[in-house]
Amino acid sequence: MSSPSRIGASLYAFLSITFWGVSFVSTKAVLGHLDPFSLLVIRFGIGSVFLLMMVLLFQYPLKIHIKYFPHVLILGVLGVFVHQVIQATALLTIHASDAGWLISFSPVFTVFLSFIFLQEKLTLKKISGISIAITGVLIITTIGSGQNISFSLSLGYFLMILSTLNWAIYSVLLKKLSVPVPSLVLTFYMSTTGFFLTLPFFIRNHGMEQLRSLSPEHWAHLLFLGIFVSAIAYWYWAKALEVMQATQVSVFLYFEPLATLIAAIILLNEKFIASSLFGGFLIIAGVMVVQGRFSFRKHF
């Protein structure tokens, strides 16, 4: 792989995780005025329109072979609809900064999936790293939130951890299914899938009435979520996976919680909790141990 291709793919991955890191903060800021499904239908709608404009601008053909329809549907359901619904529901009860730390646990699930489905060896080194990462998760979900943790808070943490498993599955499938269309076109179809799947819930929950209560600040968050998170970030992530392996791209998830933490402190005035920070560093350290056998030099 040439150096320019590697640098470009790395930049795409870094921008994606930065946007996703801040997305927890924007989602948290809007959830007080919109239910998760109403938020997501607006987010996916904005993202789909923006992506369609980009597809037309670059003059990419929208045609896709019928045999790849199931692939696009699976990716759209898992990577967009299920993933975002789980995360938005989790953020109803947990801090945005904690969500950012927990999402970095995703590479550990990638290792488990490789062990189960690809028969990759689960070495002592990997087991040690997984143990360290799990310790970090336990610190965040118990000490970091206080000893008297409520059921709703526990459910929120469980859902966020579940979303990391879902994301690991999505990243592997995105690489394995290899739909032969430009990444921008694929992202458009995935975002549109998310829009139509959430639209019935938007209608059921009287989403239009909720929209009337939004301030310009809330609409700014929604525009950021629709354009930069649902559109550009997914597009860039797919472009990075066109060049790099899923395990290599997942390394960039280390930076996501830092973006979330900084944005949460600035925009939501969340308190700096030392135990959560310590638990987050344990997660990242554990994941780094698990992935210690991967290096840019080896793969490039």
C-alpha cells in the first residue's frame, strides 16, 4: 500500500471517530426534547438528503445490482438503525463521556468474533488485555456512577456495551460483504434505510409536535448529527475500510472517547470524574494489549 493511500485512509478514519465522539454530546443535548426515534428520523433524513446531493455532485450512478440488496439492507439495519437506536436509548440515562469510553471496547468484541468464526487463537496476551479492558468497564459502570446505581442507569450501560458488539459485527460485515459500489452511494442507501425504518415510530410518537419545541441550538445539533455524523462519518469510515483492514481501522476508536470527553465538558458541562477517566484508560490500555500483534509496519 502506498504512503499517500495510508495517510488518506488514516485521516478518513480519524475524522470519522472525531465526529462520532462528539455525536454522543449532540445526541444527549437533543434527547431532552425529542424521543430517540424522532431524533433519528430527522438525523437520517438530513443525512440522506445531503448524501444524495453529494452523489449527484460527483455524478455517481445510483444503480445497484439486485443481488446486493440483502447486503445493503443488512448493513443499513445493523450499522445505522439498530446501532443508533441502541445508543440513543442508552444516552437517556448515562453521561455522554461514559458512552465515549465504553464504545472503545468494540475491538475486544472483534477479537471474540475472530476467535469464534475465524478460529483465530485466543492467546494469554489477548486474555490479559481483555481482562484489563473489562476491569475498566466495571469501574465506569459502578464506581464512576456511584454505588447506588439504578436499574435505568444499569440498562443504559448495558445497551451502550451492546452497541459496541453490534459495531464490531457491522465493521466486519462491511469489509466481508464488499458491495461493489462507491462508498458514498453505499452510505446513502444505508442512511435512507435508517430513515424509512424509523419513520413509522416518528409518526406514532407525534414527532412533528416535538419538533415545534426545538430551539436554533437544538437544530444546530441535528444538522451536525445529520450531515457530519450520519453522512460524512459513515462515508469516511467506509472509505477507510476500502484501503485498510477492519482491525487496523478499529485502532482509531482509541481517540473517540477523548473527543467525547472534551465536547461533554465544554457543551454539556459534565463533571470531570476521575474514576471514569481511570476506567476509560484501562479500557484503552486493555484493547491496546489485545491488538498488540497488529502494527502499521506489519500490514503496510
